Amino acid sequence: MTTPALLRHRAVALVATGAVLLPLAACGSSPDTGVNVSVGAAPQYDAVSLPGTIDEQVTSAVEQLPELARDALAESGVPGMAIAVVHGDRTVFAEGFGVRKAGTDQQVDTDTVFQLASVSKSLSATGVAAAIGKSNGALSWITPVSTLMPGFALADPTVTRSATVGDTFSHRTGLHTGAGDDLEDLGYDQRYILDHLRMQPLDAFRTSYHYSNFGFTSGAEAVASSRGQSWQALMQELVFGPLGMKSTSTRHADYLARENRASLHALVDGEFVAAYDRQPDPEAPAGGVSSDVNDLATWMRVLLADGKLGDQTIADAEALTAAMSPQIVSSGPSVDGRPSHYGFGFNSGPQVGGRMAQSHSGAFSTGAATAFTVIPDLDLGIVALTNGAPVGMPEAVIAQFLDLVQYGNITRDWLGDARKAFAAYTAPVGDLVGQKRPASLVPPPAASLVGVYENPYFGPLTVSEKDGKLTVALGPNGNVQMSLDPWNASTFAYAPRSENTPDGSLASAEFGPDGATLRLASFDEQGLGTWTRRR
């Protein structure tokens, strides 16, 4: 996905002051403040007290979950959803709602497999933490990617040498948001995409945060390569197999082979329609996992138990803690609000009540939206999977549930707020969206523009003509084709459709003098979208 993550300080000085205080002897309520505070072992662990015991709060919130889920489905129009909750090292709730495919009676249940999109990143981080634990010190989050995968290269040789696995998993290599996603949209495979990341311009190394699926993927694949494994083999050996996650895979073919799977539903003219397949194998570590809530509940128990399931160690505790801890500020600068942070494959930050939470969302504009949150202090985790384009529904249901647990009531219109925040995912993009086509135009003769155009990043593009109308074909074997409609003298309009260009998108294709060049606006965000005509 190319859309920036929507998952989001005044207390810094107070925390810094509190950090030097002696640890307090026991937990309890602070009697002298206007707020009922649960006092922790040290000030950084203090939090707003729960209205009741944690078990009482979870039980009450779980009882309300089915109604919350049904109301969210009805209000959003999303066809189906599955939810699981873990607490006290066990699954305390798991249920499916709605249907796997709109217009059918195929009910969602707890075994229904959904595409997870970017929730995959947190699973992948668990896999790397497991690999670190089994490496006898040979691997860590600070291991340079280039030492694990010699072909790895970015635009700056210094960054190429220095970028670590942790840098790629925290989106701080300097690669811009969506770097490589445009190649995936065209159908290029993982090898081609990773090889061409070196052509992408870079922002500041380690001080800029840009959400990059293929930067992340490069780090994961480097770890797998160092073990002589495919990414699926690593995850199966270290995570899925030991946890008994039999419905979970990083391969799209495995998802398609599941009879009990949720179809994707894009938002088309305000309706959720099962119109597309999303094949995320090139970015498998970042967005390619499929799973059900039963499997994910087991995995969340591991997150809440320092990498263990019972007596079995799945992930190295220190490496997993690092992954779940803040590594970079991921939100814009602000002095009057809590900043957002990203770890290694996890969002990490405080809840309103002061407790730290780890989470991630996943979104395919072609029809999937997923989310999970764990709050270790409460030994609590919840996951929600849906089969509709992202409108903020799983995040809203999770927020409602966590409000009920922590405060005893729902604090705001989470679904309405989330819908506004996620509107960009399904909004049309392109420089011609909303523009009025000129009343009169004199396009150049179509035949004069026909030919093959070269681009070192995107590969060749062919312009062909039939009955006076132009078509461009690009991607491997010209598999992506788009019509060019006259717009003005040298500019044509085309309607891209991919994961990153929702329905209604419209962009310009501008030919240079004598058809010597062709610039496609939707491919030119980083200045790479101009093709030169082959002579």
C-alpha cells in the first residue's frame, strides 16, 4: 500500500523527571489526586485506574462486542468481519460476523481466512525476533542488510553499507513512502523490485520516517537469505509451525486454495463489490500474510508473554521487546499532542489512560482492512479482520472495545472519526481528477506517437494505435494496458487502476516534442515517470 499510515507530548518533561524517582513498593490507587491513578512500580508505569478489576472490565466489554460488530457492519456496509480477544493467556472471545462474499450466504466464522495486508509486518517482526534468538549472536536488529544479502543497494552507497535490518523494519532508510509499490502495481516480481530500489531518491537516513513496503521487505528477505530459506519457509519453521497456525501463510496461492476465505470488496460508487484479486507475493513480509482470528489469537498470546507460548520460546524476548518498543517518531512534529512512534514492525505508543499499546493496521484499497492491538500491562489483545476496503471499521471496533475495558464507556464516535481519517484510501488520485476536459482540442496525429519508449526504472512502454485511438502497454510483457484519451494539444488522459490508484483516478500522459518522450503523471511522484522513445 502507498497511503501513509494513519495510526497516530507534553508529558516528556514529566516523564523525564519521574524517571529519576525511586521505584515505588507496590501498585495501588493514588488517594490525593483528582484522577484515580493506578500507581506502578515506577512513575512511568502509572496509569488511570480501571473502573473495576481487569477481569470484570474484559468480561463486560466482551459481552458488548457482538453488538458493536453488528452495528459497525450495518453502518459501514462492510460485508464481513471476524474478531478475537485474548486475556490471561487464553482466547476469551472469537466470533465471525456477516458474509465472506457480498450477495452470498457464506457466513464468516473464526476459521475464515482473510488477507492481512500490513498486519503482516508485525508477524514478520516476530519471525525476525525468532531468527535472532536462534542465530547464536550472528544476527540482530543492527546487522547491516548488505552483509546478509550482498545484492542489496540503495541510491547512496553509505546508506547501502549502513542500513540495518532494524532500519528497514522501522521505515527509516530514507526510501520514500510507496517506493517500489508502483513496480508491484505493474506486475513486476520481488527480485526486479528490490533490484530497482537503488534508483529511488532517498530522504535523510535514520531521521526521516517514510512507510516503505519494499524497504521493509528487503530487510526480511535478507534475514531469510542469511538462513538459506525462503521467507515462507522461515515463517513456517519459526512461527506458524510451532504455534500451530495451520491457516496462516505468506503465499497468495495458499490463500486462494482455502475454501473458507473472505473475498476482497472494493468500494465502487459507494458500494462494496467483490471486483478484484490482490496478489501481494512480491511484498510478502510487508503485506502478504493471510490468516484467521484463531491463529492470530495464539500469536497475540506470544506477544503478551515475552515471546513464549507456555514453556515454548518462540521469539527472543529482548529482540521482540525491541520490535515492540518505539524506534522512531512516525507522526509530524507537535508540542500539544502525544507523538506516534514506530518500532520494528509495530506501532508503539501510549493509550489515553497512560498504558503502552502495540498495534498495526492493514489496508488494501482493493478490499481488505485489518487491525490488532495488544496492551501488555492489561495482558489484553484484540484483532479484527474485515473483507472491505479501508473505511476505519476494524480500528473503530477495537477502539470501542478498549474504551469499554479501560474507562467503562465509549469516549467518542470512533467509526465516524475513522471513516474521515481513512477517506484517502478510497479517494481517486491523479492530476486530472476533478478537472474539466477542454472544450476544444487538437491532438497530434495518433500514428505519430506510436512506438516503444524506454525507462530504466519502469521498463519499456509501448504506444499502439487502433482506429485512431492510442493505448499504452507497460509492465512485464506489457500486461498493464490503458487507453489514452485526448485532453489537449500534447496531453492525454488515462485512468489507472491498481492498489494505489482507486476507482475514479485520472492522470495525464504528456508527450514531448515530436513524441520524443512520454511522461505519465501517476508514475512520476519521485521523478521517475518519463519514458524516452526508442529510435
